[in-house]
Amino acid sequence: MRSLFKNLFAAISLGVLCSFTPVHAQDAIGATIPDNSVLSDGVLTEEELARYMVIAKAQLEYLTKHAAEEYAAELKGDTAPMPRAWMLMKDGKSIKEVKLDQSGDGAPPEVRAVLFRAAMKSIARGGEISAATILFAGQMSAENPQKLLVFEYEHRVGVSSSKFVPYSAKNQVIYYGKPVIREKPFQLFYDTQFDAPGQ
């Protein structure tokens, strides 16, 4: 089962699964996915699991597009952008922004990101959401002043990645460069990749 998941994830990354299973991106928004126990009990066929992975990919694109649009104002400002976070609810289409309580007020960006992860982990483990993303921005490194927008995102079917997008802001317009996507350790829905469905 572990090799099946890795093969499916690789196919999603290349965009090949869209022709493998009859699920369209628009149909994926609002689609429901079975509980994790159903996904991981071995009863699903490869085609069914592939279908849920395509839905997860479309839902993550929907969530991160919404989050990026909301976050754009942070990138246009004169002050350093602060991390923000959003969740895709179990209905597959409702998106809610995560708000921190007073403990996050005045906290540096690194601490706010940790607080968002902790808050969303609690919500994710409670089974209330299908996906989550945290956005933050900064500079590439001390030596490289290139600005970078970072998405950390996870979906409960077993996707956990970071997307790094170079950007620049001129005259209140944001210009985005080519994104780079990397797998990252699970932090919200599962403790390790082996706990995720399809493993």
C-alpha cells in the first residue's frame, strides 16, 4: 500500500491522474471524502484512492488560491508580512481564516507560525477540516534579498508539502515567480507519513 501512495503522489505531481480518473477540478470543490478509517482500511480500490487524491489536489489548489488572494495585502504593505492561516472545512468548499487569541498578539512571525500549527493540529485531529495552509513571507536568505512567499499545506488524505514562490511588489502590484514544491513532514493531521491513508 505504501508504494501505491507514493506512485499516486508522483502522478498527481505530474498532473497525470486527471486523465486516469474521471474527476474534474470543479467537481472536486464541495466533494466529500470518506473518514480516514475508510481510506486506510484497504477496502478501497486503486481507482477509488486515486480519485480521492485528485479531489485532495483540487481542494488544496482551491484553498491556497483563496489564501494567496487574501494574503496579497500583506505583501503590498511597508511592514514585514505576518503569518496567516486558513482551513478548508469538511464540506470541501467553506474556507475559514484561523485567528489567534491574545497569546499571538505582538508575537514574532516564527512564534505565530508555531501557534497556527498548534491550533490547526487540534482542529485537524478533531476531524473538523479537510485541509489547512499557513502563509508567511520573508527574504530568501541573509545573502539573497529575493522575497519569498511560503505556503505550508496539508490535506487529510495524505498530502503534506511546502510551496516556495519568489515575488516582488511594485506600485501595489504583486509579481510572482515560478513556484517550487517540496514534500514536508506531517504536522497537522498525522504524526508521520506512515499514519496517513494509503500508507
